[in-house]
Amino acid sequence: MAVAVAAAVAGATAFSCSLSSPRRRRATTERASSAAEVEIRVCTNRTCTRQGGREVLAALEGLAPPRVDVASCGCLGRCGAGPNIGASSSVSASGGGAAVFGHVGTAARAAQLLEHLLGGESGFDAAAGLAALAAREKAEAALEKGDAAGAEALLTEAIEMNPCGGLHLAYRSRSRARLSLGNITGALFDTEEAIKIAPKFPQAHLSRGDALFAMEEYQAAEYAYADALDLDPSVRRTKSFRRTLHFDALPLFQARVEKLRQKAANAEISSPSS
Ligand SMILES: *[C@@H]1O[C@H](CO)[C@@H](O)[C@H](O)[C@H]1NC(C)=O
Ligand SMILES: *[C@@H]1O[C@H](CO)[C@@H](O)[C@H](O)[C@H]1NC(C)=O
């Protein structure tokens, strides 16, 4: 992405964010996966990280509608005036444009920036986005403490707020809560909603694998885990991967696959092809 310290991206777009019907949401997601209309890069080099760059990156990932591509990046210059964020828009109606924004140090500032980049007509509402983000974060903290029922209720609230962004994250987290509550079909449903919204979100595929695994659908679970690893090979090492059910499920799953392999090998030995 060519980030120029220049022209503001103001008035960028005509997104329609207020999608209530699942069909429209899916259509939008498909477009998004082919080409992001707005790219946002958050500097996570030393100085910006000290100033909260990673937290802002996480907030932006949680707030951004699916067709906004958010990622980290190296130094954008202006060290000390961060966290710095580069943004570029390829929306032809606005003529596109790129700019660097400094001092984006809180989730609230990040939400304001998104509102600015997406434009007034987008339907992106910073306050609503922040409320859903706060509910999800509270839920995830509850989940880490083992309060799955509390987490499920909060995540249902967050989902019902129907925010422009972060819905896939809320569904994915609720699937984890439901799985620990023993609601396997509910968990599977949530992972599939998350995948519809964000097909390239590896953790949703992991959680889908967990739900399928719990259903003893081992073959399907294997494919789901493989999808996650294809999307992000590092997923196996991530904290969330180890922290969640995967930690327990994966060795079991691998043992199961190993057994199946042995069975297949034995079958080959006992019935040699002529
Ligand atoms: C990050 O900052 C260090 C100095 O702190 C610098 O050497 C390095 O090139 C920077 N990396 C990027 C990708 O900007
Ligand atoms: C499980 O999740 C479904 C949603 O898919 C929900 O309708 C149902 O009430 C949940 N069941 C339990 C026992 O919580």
C-alpha cells in the first residue's frame, strides 16, 4: 500500500453498513474478500507499540466492517506522534486517496477514524461500534474466567446490536461459550455464521473444527482444521489456539487420525493389490 502523507481520505465512500438481512451481508462479504475498499495499516514498530499500537490494531480489527482491510505495518515515520495509522481508499467515487493519521491511541479514536474514512453515508456509527466492542471484550474476559453462561449472554447482546464490524468475532466467541456449555449445535451454527461473514478468518474454522469434533464428525473436523491451517499456518502456535479447546481437542484428534491411518495401512497389508 502506498501511504502518502497527504490528501485526506475524507468523504471516501458510499458503503451501506446497516445491513440487517443475512443475504445482503453475505453479498457484501463476498465483494470484500475480493478487494478491500479501504486499507488501514497500524504501525506496530517500537515507538508506536509503546504508545498502544497493538491495542489500537485489535480495536480496529473489532470495529471495521468486513470490506475494510486492517493489518499491522512497519514504521510510517513521525515516530513519537503515534500510534500512527496509514489509510488508503480505492473507492473510485471519492477519487481514492491515502493519508497517515497520528495519535490514534484509543478505541474511541480508532472508531472516529473509521467513521471519518467510511463517510457519513456508510451507516458506520462509532458509538454503536464501541458499545458492541465493549460487550464482546467483557464477554471474552468472562469466558477466560470460565463464566461461559455470562459470556454467552453478553455475546448475544453484542450480536443483537448488529454492529457494522466485529460480528464474526462475536459469533466465533459465542461458539466457544456455547461449546463449553455443551450446546454443540448452537456452537456449530455460530461458527458457520462467522465464516459467512469472514470466510478468511482462521479462528472461525478452528472453532468449527472443535464443534464438529465434539459431534464426533472427525472427518469434517479434520477438513475444518485444515482450512484454518491453510489460512494461517501460525494458528497452531497462537495463544488462542492453545488457550481454547483446541489444546485438548487437537492431540485427541491427532491420535484419532493416527489410528485411522494405521487401520488403513493394516488393511493394505492384509489385502495386497495384485
Ligand atoms: C522498526 O524500528 C527499528 C528501530 O527501532 C528499525 O531498525 C526497523 O527498520 C523498523 N522496522 C520497520 C519495518 O519499519
Ligand atoms: C443452543 O443454541 C441454539 C441456537 O443455535 C439455541 O436456540 C438453543 O436454545 C441453545 N440450547 C441450549 C440448551 O442452550
